[in-house]
Amino acid sequence: MRRFRTPIVASVATLLVAVLTGTLVSGAGAEGGFRYASSYDDDIERAKDKSADYESQLEDLEAALEDTSKEIVEASRKLERTEAKLPAAQKALDAANEKVDEAILQQKLTADKLEAAEAQDKAISQQIAEDEDRIGELEQIIAALARAQYQGVGDDEALSLVFGASTSQEFIDEFAAEHNASRVQSNALADVEEIAAVNRNRGARQEAVRDYIVELKAEADALVIETERLQKKAEEKKAALDALIAEQQEIKADLEKKKAQELERQQEIAAKQDAIRNQIKNLVKKKLAEEEAARKAAEEAARKAAEEAAKAQNNSGGSSGSGGSSSSGGSGGSSSSGGSLTKGILAWPSPYHVVTSSYGMRYHPILHYWRLHAGTDIRAYCGTPIYAARAGRVQWATYQYGLGNSVLVDHGYLGGKSLMTSYNHLSSFAVSSGQYVTKGQLVGYSGNTGTSAACHLHFEVYVNGDTTDPMQYIG
């Protein structure tokens, strides 16, 4: 579980560096030091709060996973990691498909442009061809007029020859605006020149259009290649997403199987831990029985001593004295002590006065059920020294199922109630069974034994053999 602490702490460290850097830059200006001091402090406090939040979340998770097998924890984490990748994989696929769609659209736009350019090229070619035909007609007219003038044919006759008019009057009716063949010839020459100029411009425009067509074809070819590349990439993204989904389903199925096994295991752990706590209850009952037997034996001894004293007095005929002694009774034996169960009767068993998980009902994040957390988890990194919370006698220093290396200390009676404390998941012991320890004496070192998720101290308090919230008494 601790391995998750590194990226979290790294993130917080990055945040702190960013805060420090930004604040120092801001405060570099003239007369800016005091003005930004408050902001700097606030930022640092916020960063510390955020760090504390991360630590708290991590410790809550560690506490919730206590007593959980590493296999199911790892399977759950693997599922979480896989599911965390799904949105990014889906986003990558969507982005790849968008690029493919854009490329296909660009292909269509380029194809439309190419079609329009080729249509324009065809139209220009048709216009040029039509105008070339017109120029040919005009050149024939000019040549015919020139021949007619050269042969001495009159204007009217020349026009009749050129235009096929049967009579001069017919020609005049048709070309009243031209007046004579010279003007027709002059206009024809002007038309030829104008059409030729227009066609030259069309030719230049057509050349530009054809260059543009070449560019469009090259662009279209490149787009085909790019689209194919993007489609291949999208297929890869789709395959990656499908693989993640398949992995997710496989992990889910495996996790469900493990959950069933883990629930059985949890029931076994709970039964064995109940047996341990019943053992503690039995210790209390045994101690109470021994105390009661000792009390009765003391009372019986006192009674017999009183009877013997009375007999001796009667035999001697004496009648003085106080009339015998009465038993005070019920001292409770050597394990009894004064005081009552109040806050402050127990000291912190760890040098770190930080509760990472409190006593009470707790929800299992994987198996999804509530269970009693029968103690208080106190921060204690691996190898941290653990101390006796109060003077008492060690009932055991041994390995207990689930609790790992465990030390149980009997503190006797306070306010007529039995008080015991246990220190669990230790890496090693510093005491042994039957040993008397003083308050603050070293009993062992923090570890991760038993069904612990990370190094910490699981501290339990027993009053008359029943677990209770240790924080009621630690002070």
C-alpha cells in the first residue's frame, strides 16, 4: 500500500515548488515583499492542507484494506488502473476518428475544387475553340474582300460575293449599318484582334487553371495517403480500446471470483479474530474468578483466624479486646489498582500522535460491506518504537492470526473494571510473556505483519474483555 505514497508526495512536492517559485517571482518587484507575504503564507498553508488531504486519503484506504489479501487488492488496483485508461483511450479513438473525418472532408473539398477547375479548363478550351472558329470566319471575310478589291470588283458586287447576296439591294438591307465593304473589312480586322487578345488572356488563365489542377491532384494524392495513415492509426486506437475493454472484462471476472474467495477468507479472519478476543475475555473471566477465589479464601482465612482467636480467648477466660477483627474484603489482589477509566489514563503508544483510522464501523472499498474496526490505527512508520501505554503485566508477546506480532498488556482494574491494551502488526518484540512493564517502556517495533496493508500500529483497548474506542482514554 505504501508504494502509492510516492506519486502522491511527488505531486504535493511539485505543487509546493510551483507555489514557492510563483510567489518568489511575484515578490521580486520593488516594494513587493510585504505585500506578497500574506499570499505566500496562504499558498503554503493551502499546499500543506492539500498534502494532508492526500495523506489522509491514502491512510484511509490503507486502513480500509487491512485484513484484505494482497491478491484481491492487486486485482482491484489493476482494474482501477485499466478503467482509468479507458476514457483516455476512448478520447484518443474519438480524436483519431475526427481526424479521419476531417481528412475525408478535405478530400471531398479538394475533389470538388478539382472538378470545378477541370470544368473551368474545359469551358475555357471550348470558348477558345469557338472564338478560333469565329476568327477563321472573319479571316475568310477579310480575305474575300481583299481578293474582290484586288480584282476590281465593286463594293456591292464584292459584298454580294462574300455574303452570297443575290442582289446588291439584298446585301444593303442586311448590312445597312456597314455602309461599305471597307468598313466591314475594318470591323472584321478589329474583331479578329479583339478576339485574339481575349483568347490570349484566356490562354494565360487556362495555364494558371491547369497549374492549379496539377497542385490539386498532388494535394488529392497526398490526402489519400494521409487519410489511409489516419485510418490505420484510428484502427490501432480502436484495437487498443478493444484490448483494454477485453482486459477490463477479464479482470472483472477474475475479481468477482476472487471476491467470493475473499469473502470466505474474511469470514475466517473474523472468526479467528473473534476467537482471539474471546481468549482475552476468557483471560478476564479467569482473572476475575481467581480474584474472587482469592477474596473468598482470604475471607475464609480471616473467619477461621477469628474463630481460633475467640476459642483461645474463651479458654483463657479473658473477655477483653475489641471483640475480634472483621475482614475488609475485596481488595482485588495484586492486579487491582486505584483510579477510574477516564481520559488520560493511557499514554500515546507511538511517538507520532496521529490517528490514521479511528475505532468504529468501516466500509470495505472492494468487498462493499461494513465491518467493525476494533481498534485505532496510529501512525508508525516501519521500525518505529512502540511503548506501553500504561504499567502492567504482559499476557502475551506472540504472533496472532490477522493481528500479526501482537503484545497484550494487562493493566489490572480501574474503577472496578479490567483494562488491557494490545499492540499489533509489530515487526519484532522487546518484551516477553509474564514480564512486568512500566508506562512508556519499549514493547516492540512497528511493522506490517499479519493482515496489514502497510506499516502502522493497530492499537486496541479492552474493558472487561470488550473492545472500546482507545481515544476515550489516550491523553
